[in-house]
Amino acid sequence: GNLVYYPRRAPRPRRCQSHTNSLTSHTPPPASQPLGEPAEAQSGRRDREMECKDVGILAMDMYFPPTCVQQEALEVHDGASKGKYTIGLGQDCMAFCSEVEDVISMSLTVVKSLLEKYHIDPKLIGRLEVGSETVIDKSKSIKTWLMQIFEESGNTDIEGVDSSNACYGGTAALLNCVNWVESRCWDGRYGLVVCTDSAVYAEGPARPTGGAAAIAMLIGPNAPISFESKYRASHMAHVYDFYKPDLASEYPVVDGKLSQTCYLMALDSCYRQYCAKYEKLVGEQFSISDADYCVFHSPYNKLVQKSFARLYFNDFMRNCSSVDNDAKEKLQPFANLTSEESYQSRDLEKGSQQLAKHLYDIKVQPSTLLPKQIGNMYTASLYAALASVIYNKHASLVRFWFYASILYLYAFVSHVHSL
């Protein structure tokens, strides 16, 4: 497997306090009330052209390694200044795989766990999509390893394959399953999405931004977390900010400054496109105040803070009524900056974070629990943030605004019905 290298004389790994084998989107049904087949499949009378309602996430499960290192201890080991990783990056701990785990073992664990917790017959899975950028084999997909679980029940009729494009692969896998259930090709069975990665970096400034986890999501109609598929916005560009040209090495080549700029640039593009589409369809202006919670892909928490502040600045530039007069006055000196100048302005970055903090604490902070404890999970990162919101705010969920992944950026909205 693709094992995480850890430096010699590093702080001794310990059991991670936040370790759990699962985190589900709602309480699993008792054994007497399994999820069973989707209603459309049970009836045997589903109209193939009938529009499926409320397609989305029926259940979630998560696994991450029991070993982690505290960022404070890593600061001491690396000889870094106190607070460089905990305050500068905003991280608490970093999970990593031991020599007996990799992305395949984590995926097998989380899929088996989800099927057992929700009493899902493996024969009821009709599409299996895996998102990962951790290369185990240049030809054999991770999905084929997971097929061992389904072959035992005689189910080899499962569509789907791995999606690989940096951190976006998990979102691509999710959308593939959602699109399948919403299409004429759907045969009435569930879709299953697996996001799995082990993020590890060569010795240097990027090493503290590693992490590891796997998340499984069951996809179908009448879901408690459904997607508004008509509200989507994407951004893709050809940039060498993060890539893995050496297939003999597990380490990526990273241009940290360029990568952050690409993240914010794509965030701007997705948000503006999303707002334009929303306003065209709904006839009302959209701002971050309209979303109950915002969920971000999280390489490290400080970038999430900057990203939400960037959305606040976007709302100012769009003259949204949600930005009060005091904030408008303080942001006005930055109104004439070019896009490139605004990405490099430390004054704008600091000022917008201060102005947006009251909203960040309400709309973003609940999503940061797992990403801060586990670290960067690549494809699983966004959905670990989603699981964090569900864990922290399950009694009051209505609408999310998602932002997924570097290089291919994607924004979409989700509604929560009843958990």
C-alpha cells in the first residue's frame, strides 16, 4: 500500500482523542427497521422517466487512522516557532497511516461498516464510485479492491470506477452517483461513494498539512440531505500548483503560494457563477447570509478562514444588502484593486477576516471539527467538514453552501430535510 513516511525522532504517535470508526448522518435504524431497498425498487412499478425526488445522501460513515501527532509536538520536533502550525495553519492534530494501513484498507473498513450499520444488502448497490488521488496502482482501480465485499453476495453488476483529479475526485464521484440516480439509467438500486486519501508531504513547510481518512456515502432518492442539482458552478484551469509527476514517489510537488491563489481565484469564479444562476432562477439576490452553513475543502483551517472572508468581500463587491455600512466603509479602499492585487493584499485579507468573523463563527466554525483534528484528507476533506456540521448542528440544519477542491472547483447547494 501507499504508506505514510514519518521522520525519524518524530514525536511518538499516540491514540488520537478524536478517533472514531464511524460518523453517521443520522441515527442508524434498529435491526428491525433496516433501510432495505429504495421504495422505487420495492414497488417494481417505477416509471423509468419519472423524476426522482430529493436525491442525495441517505447515510454516511467515516474512518480515520487511530494514530496521530499533535501539531504542538510537531512544532517542537521541527524546530518551528510556537504557534506556527496551531495558529498559523489553524490545525490541532494530524492523523497518519501506520505500516498496516493504506487507502485500500481504510476504504474496505468504511464500506463494510456502512453496509452493516444500515443493514444494506450488498446486492442493493448498483453504482460504486471512488474518489482518490493516492496512487496505489497505475491501472487497477481502488474500486476493484472494494468489489471483494460485493462478490461475496454474488453482485458483480456494479457500475462506476475511480475518479482522480487532486482533491476534486471525491466530489466528481458523488456527482456521478447523484446524476445516475436522477437519470433514466437508474435501475432502482443505491449508489455508493467512497472518498479515500492519505496526504503526505516531503520534509518541509507542507508536511504539517498532511492527514488521512476515508468516507463512504450512500446515495438515493428521498434523502435527508438532498442536492439542488440546478444550482451548480464549476471552475477548471490548467495550473501547476499541485501535481505528482514522479509516480515512484508518494510526495506531490507543491507551490504553496500559487496553490492558495488558485484556491481563492476558483472560489471567486464559482461563487460569482453560482450567485448569477441562483438569481436568474429565483429572482432574488444571494449572499452568504442566505446559507445556514458554509462547508469548505480544508487543506488547513487558516485557508478556510481566508476563503470565507473572501466570500464576504465578494458580497461587498456585489453590493449585497447583507454587508452593513460600517463594513462597506472599511472595505471601500480595496474596491478598485485588480483581482491579482486583491489576492496578494495582506491588508484586505486581514480586514475582511475581522469583518466576517461574526458570520464565520456561526456558519463555518461548526464544520471545522474533524478537519482540524485529522488534517488534510484530500478527497475526503470536504465531506469530513460536512460530517462535522451534521454532528454539531443536526437539530437545526436547513441549507449548506459547499466549496470543493483545488484545481477543479465546484460550488453547489444542499437542503436538509429531517435527520
